Amino acid sequence: MKVGTLLVLGITLSAPAMGSPGDANPLIAEIVSKVSAARVEATIRKLASFGTRNSLSDTVSDTRGIGAARRWIKGELDRCAKDSGGRLEVAFDDHLIKTGARVPTPTHFVNVVATLRGEQVESRERIYVVSGHYDSMPSSPIDPNQDAPGANDDASGTAVSMELACLMSKYRFDATLVFMTVAGEEQGLLGAEAWAQDAKVKGLDIAGMFTNDIVGNTRGLDGRVEHGRVRLFASGILPNKSLRDDVVAALRTGGENDLPTRQLARFVKQAAEKHVPGMKVDVIWRRDRFLRGGDHFPFLEEGYPALRFTEPSENWQHQHQDVRVVDGVQYGDLPEFVDFGFVADVARVNAAALAALALGPSVPRDVEMENIRLEADTTLRWKPNPEPDVAGYRIAWRSTTAADWEHFRDVGNVTRETLAGISKDDYQFGVQAYDRDGNLSVAAYPRPYRPLPIPPPK
């Protein structure tokens, strides 16, 4: 069902149908409205109360260390799974790392993963992942004993993932959603790397991934306060020695800003700002900040579209620091430096984007731009989507120097369309599918199509 259903007290309530393609979806607005800043705050404070969540810390205690933290996370998600009628599936995802640069002794890195399977047969193999890392570190990443409350880095992102798992499991979506809290980020992205590599081996269709990492502070080191903006980092071409054929094809036609991760970022920005009008999603065309990294890296390396949410103004006195006071200045990642309302707004942004993705169709396949003759028109063609409720397709275009789509044309349920008088030389194009309720897909960039010459008869 495209509009989804909410399960409350055993009664199934159908959400109202949408209007035109791209309109605000009342179901998404409902989901966004149910994000709770109070629950987010309680989660962050509880995670900080474990003293340290360093991946090398105590795994036996029930009150301190990463073992206590992950058992508490799983217990909370198990409770939400019960409330969902068992549709949310919760499990530990355990990986033994023997040694490494930040792993002095063999260590189990245990992710906590909650999966909400899609309801539509044609869409349930399409997966969207949202993640935060629940481990923390003091000044040294291999110090398991120092206090490392990790309230912002990254109890904030963990709280986003947990809030969305518990909230969105009350609804039904076409595609599958995976809510992760991962370990080993501070040891080198180890938990996310292990999960992403397993996903690749299993052939999972990860259509998009978000990590929320350091999304809780609104006061920068310079004193600047920003409440209404979150940064979204979107990689372009990965710095690999060799490029995939589809990347090379895009580069040959000026499509370096139209690869899947950046198409995903455009979609996220549009969906989030439409349903969370008080928040601006500031897309940064970079993989991450300089000298830093996040759990989206392993997904990018495996060829999946992946993005990172991060607060706009950082304060490094409260990141990767031993808890201490020096010259009257408090250091350490403590809850009092987290803006819980802002974290809730970031959760709303994530909820809007995830819901729009999981309710919408898949990206159109085999999209091509006909390149047959010199002309002032543009003709695009594509294969029909597999989803039975796809009602048509939208062509989007923008000038080659614009970051976001500027023009749209809904062309109905066809697989070929000519834009008369719109030159393929002057614009970037994309094709989106839409369903009967107006939910859109992420845009697909067209490859140039030129038929092979017909050989002369023998």
C-alpha cells in the first residue's frame, strides 16, 4: 500500500491519498509530527550514563561500558518490536576483529540492527539504511577506562536511529527500512564496514544509506548558534584508480554531479524541506569534512549511495576529549552541550526522507537520451518500473550550473518522451517515476543512446 497504515490499539487506519506527483504527503507529515524531543533526550542521557561506550571497554557490567549500552539498546528496540506486532526484527550483528591499528586485542564489534520489511512484493528487496554509531571515545581511541559520555558523538545519531525505528515500525512501507546502531566507528568504521561488506556479498539492494553522526550541537566554538540548518555531505566520484563503466559514461556527458549519491541527496533535501519547513538541508558536495570520516564511507566503497548528516557548527572541545576542566573551560562530550530539540529536528528530516523513499517507486531503469541527429529537442526513453502502482513518469531538468532541479514535466505512463525546443546541450536531465498517490522516486541520469549503424547487405 503506497500510503501506508498506522496500527493503533489494534485498529488499522488508512492514510488519505495524495494529490499530484511531488505534493506533500499527509502520511509523512503525520510521521514527522510524532518525533519526540523528550524521547530523544531520554535516550541520549541514558547512553551517556554508561560512562564510556568505547568499543574496547567493559562488556560484562550492567551499568558501565559498551556491553551494557548495547544490551540496553537492544532491549529498547525489542520493546518497540513487540509494540509493532513483531514486524520490526531486532538482532545483534557480531563481528570479531582480531587486531588493527586501533584494536590492540581481539574484540567483538557488535551492531544492533532493527529491520522493518517492506510490504510490496516488487519493492521489499529495495533497502534504505539509517545509522548512528553508539560507541564513543575519550582523547585516546584505545583507552577503555576514561569516561567518554559521547552525548553528541554519537549518542545523538544513535537516538535518531532508535527514535525512527520505534516510530516508523508503527507504519507500513513498500520498501524495507533498516535502522542500525553500530560499534567500532572510532576504531576505524569497523562495525559499518563489516555490515556493508556482508550486504555486498549477499547481493542486497541498498538503494540509499544515511549516517547521523554528531547531530546534537547548535553552538559552535566561535559562539555562533544555528538551529535551523543541518549539513548533508554527498560524495561525487570516489578517488579510485579505476572507475565503473556507468561513472565513465556519466563523466563523458558532464554528469559528475548526477551520480546516484548526489541524486539521493537532491531527493532527501526536497522531501525533508517539504515536510519539515523549519529546517534547511544544506547539501555539501563532499564526501565528508576535512580530516574526518563516517560510517557512510564503507557503503560508498561497496558502491551504494550513502550520505552523512552533521550539525552545522561544531565545537571540538566536546568531541574526542577526556572529561576535564582546564582554565575554567569544560571539555568532554557531555549531555549539557546537546540541543535535544535540534536532534529531534534532525530526526524529523530523516523521517521525512526515509518515508518518502520507502513509499515511493524505485529509480527508473535504463534511462537513455537519444543522440541520433543534430536538433534542438531532447528525447528520453526508459524501461517501465516493476511496481504495479506506478502511474507515470516525471522529467526533471536544470541548467548545467544549477545544484537542484529547476523544471518538471509529468508525462504520464509512457516510456519515451520528447521535450520540443529544449536542447540537450544546455541542460541536465533526470527521470523520476511516480505512483498513484504521487510518491516520487529518486531521479535517474540518462545515458546517451546512439544506434549502431546498420551494416550493408552482403
